[in-house]
Amino acid sequence: MDQLIEIMSRIRPDIDFMTATTLIDDDLLDSFDIIAIVGEVNHEFDVEINVNDLLPENFNSASALYELIKKLQEED
Amino acid sequence: MIHNVLQLLEKNAISDPEKIALRDENDSVTYREYHEYTRRIGTYIAHRCNCRNKPVAVFIDRTIHSIMSFMGIAYSGNFYVPIDPTMPKDRIDLIFGTLNPVMIIACGTNALTEEYDTVPFTEAAEAKIDELLLKTIREDSLDVDPLYSIFTSGSTGVPKGVLTSHRSVLDLVGAFQDAFSFPKESVFGNQAPFDFDGSNKDIYNALNCGGTVQIVPKKYFKMPKLLVDFLRDRKVTSLIWVVSALRIVADFQALDEAEPLNLENVMFSGEVMPVKSLNYWMEHVPGARYVNLYGPTEITCNCSYYVVERRYANDETLPIGKAFRNSRVFLMNEQGQKITEKNQMGEICVAGSCLALGYWNAPEVTSRAFINDPMVPEYSARIYKTGDLGFYNDRNELMFVSRKDNQVKHMGHRIELGEIEVALNSIDLITIACCVYDKEHEKIVCFYQSKEADQERQIALEMMKKLPKYMCPNVYIRYDRLPMNKNGKIDRVKLKESLKEQ
């Protein structure tokens, strides 16, 4: 989880990813942020987030995204 | 003669009153309601500010209220200036310093109502229509009166307000209709923010053909699968988008498993479309017409277009095509002479009713960019110098090469950075790339974005297959994502600055 927070903070240092829970619903992240986060997460966690995983419920908070990563890792 | 864009609205309000004119995620209005609300707003403004042809700012959102505010301001005989309330306050103040708006209409909840003296949309939309007043205003109006002003960043740091007339917008939609024949069943999926001049193509083409504007909420551009579903659910027929928005769909391969989209038109502008992204779209939505549009805000959206007629290879460049009717697009050399030979480069210049009135409250900047045609000293023949370089290819199609200031001399060679960029962008390992010239160290620096890191060597080898060695970048700097400016283009200014810091 710490690693994920670090990745996201590097891309958007202005957001507190420990507490934010409406990253998509409140337009905190833009489309370029999402592209960057997906790229980094795929690389650093060795997963493949595909277009079907790009849903608000997976990206509204760091913990939701972390759950997605764990799920994808288990599927491997 | 139609001399005011509101006549388009009035025509539809009579012929098709119950048709949906504007739609956002949750809300919609018919042409009858659109006509009603905008006249109320026009009355409200005209009663409060007894003035004509003055700026009324709008704190915009992504709802139909923003578009209705614009038309309401037009009814008041003034011009609208869309302002994104999420911009830094310093930049808003800088704009207002030049603009001096007579009123600010606030749409939505995010609209800085505590910091500025604003009128809520809902208040203006409740006014009682004063038909006589609106009639007087209309009788006094000219087609060359300003309709809107869009602020763009200025090289000096002070944003410039491009001021556009009713005439220019009517010219634009007439030319689009001649070229593309939008049926009245058209649903324009609006992606461009309302403070970006691209959005006018949705608003006014829909008004002109009697179609519908479907505003696409911003969040869908982060969730491309939902975006595709939304476009299908809302029966969108035409996309007039910036290149980067189409690229998001292609980069995430969001059309791979999706139910097919019934699009009639996919049009794009704002920067050079990478052919590999275009090919992805053409493979997955084969029935649509694909059109490359070109033009800066100063000539009202677009002055030339190219309908993609064949499959392009990844390292080819799409033409920007030919001029729209009633726009003259030509090339001028440094001596101010017209270039007529093929394959000879010159600055792209534009003449016609599409030319903006100038920059609001900035006569000096205006006179530098909008000049009298040096070949026509006998009368006032205004042209706009785009600062873009282009040439006519062997098929007599206009090709965009680069910004005028992007030509570099490197190791004795005259090099267009745009050409290097086409090569870079044709490489599969690269998502998107641009380059700048580091004069101090005499190096071509490539900034690129890619899915995977540590592939400089492969990229450099690929480049050497495509270009003479002297044109290959000397330095590669990888970004997880390249910085984008507000218009969704790669922020070259920021990238150049990052070189100084290193």
C-alpha cells in the first residue's frame, strides 16, 4: 500500500491519497493522471490493468485501487 | 439574411420546438425551452447593464446552463467570455484585468461565488422576458458585433482574448454544412471544454442543422470503457474532439471488446494526430468519416480540412487538406510574397470572414498578428499570420510542418523538429513524444511518454532506421506522462523550462 501511495503521490503531489475517497467522482484526477497511474502500477506491481478495470469504484481511492491490484495479482 | 446566431435558435424553436436541443448527464432542454430561458437571461442582463458589445464572463461547468448563459448574453447584445473557475485565481484576475467584465454569471456550485460578485444562472433564468427590449437590441445588431471572446495563453505571459463575431461563427457553420452535410438527426458529443474554441463547433453546428448537443462529462475521459458506453447510450453521431481525447480511447484499446459505435463523423484537431491512434479508430469504427481539421482560434476554429481517404502508414503525416469555402488559406514567404510552388515551405496565412476581430483590449498584439496583406496595398485586406509552417504536397494538399519557431539549425543542417516528432510518434514503444532544441548544448532533446521504461536503446535504434543520423535526438528524457497544457496539447514551454533546471 505504501508503494502505491508513493506512486500516486509522485504523479499528483498535491493530493493526499491517504484520505481521498472521491478521486474520480470529484474530478480530482484527470485523464492524464489515470494514464500515468495505470502505467506505473502495471510496471511496478507487474499486473495488467485493462480497460474493463477502469471504473470509478476502482479508482476513487488508493485503497480501492490497492484491492484491484491484489485481485489481479491473485488471478495470475 | 441571417446576421445573428440567435436566428438559428429561433428557426429551430419554431420548426422543431419539442426536439431536445441540449443535453448533459442529468438534464436536457428542448428548443422551445432553450429559446425561452435564453431570452429571460438576455432580458435580465440588459436590464441590469444597459450596454452593448461589452464582455459578460461566465464561470462555466459541464452542464447545459453554460451554453444557455452564452446565448442569453448574446440576447442582451453583449458578448460572452467563458472562464474555467478551477483555474488559479491569479490567472482569472489577470484575465479580468484585461477584460473588465460588466457582469459574471456563475454556473454550477464550483463557481467562486464568494470571491467575485456573481449572478447565479438560476437567478438570471427566472427573469420575465421583455420582448420589446430584445427586439430593440436585435434591430441594432450587426453581424460584425462580437459574440464571444476566448482567452488563450500569450507568449508574454498575459492571456489574450480572441474576439470573434457573429459573422465568423455563421461563416464557420455554413462552411461545415457545405462540407459535411450534417443531418438534423445529428447528436454532437461535446468533449471540448467551453473555454476552448473547439466547443463552438458542437454548439453552433447543432444550432445550424437543428441537431442536439450532448455534453460528455469529464469523468468519462478517465474511464474510456464508460465513455464508449455513454456515447452509444446517448446515440452520439459526431465527435469533433481534440486529438488527445481520441488518443485516450485508442491507447486503452477501449473499442476492442465494446459493442460497435454508430458514428457518422470522427473529426479531430488541436495537434497532429498520430496515425497509429487514427488507425485504431478506423479499424474499430469503420463506418465513420474521419476528418483532420486545422486552424487556430484566431480564424474561428478551423480554416482547412482533410477527409481521410486512404489508410496511412504509421510514419506518414496526415494532410491538413484544403480550405473551407470562403476561407483563403495560403503560404507566405519571409518577404511577404505568396508561395504557389509545390513542396515549398511558408507561413500559413488566412483571410476571410473567419478572421477574429482581434484581441480584446490589446491593439498592439492585434496589429502584429492581423496584418494587411503585403501584396495588396491598395485596400484593407486583412490576413492572419498563424505562425505555423506548411507546404503543398504533390497532391496539392496542404501539409502542416511545425511552428515557425521550431525550426533549428543543428550541426549545419536545417532541421524541422516536427519531422523528428513524426518519426518518434510512429514507434510503437512510444506513446507520445515531442522534441525541443537545446541551443546551449547543441542537442536535440526528445521528451517522450511510454508504457515501459529503459527502452532508450531500442528507440534510438528505431530512429536511426527512419532518419539521417544528424536528425536523431541526442538526449531522451522519459516521462510517465508528458505535461499537458489546458488545451490538451503537450506543454512544450514546461518541457523547455525543465531543461534549464537540469
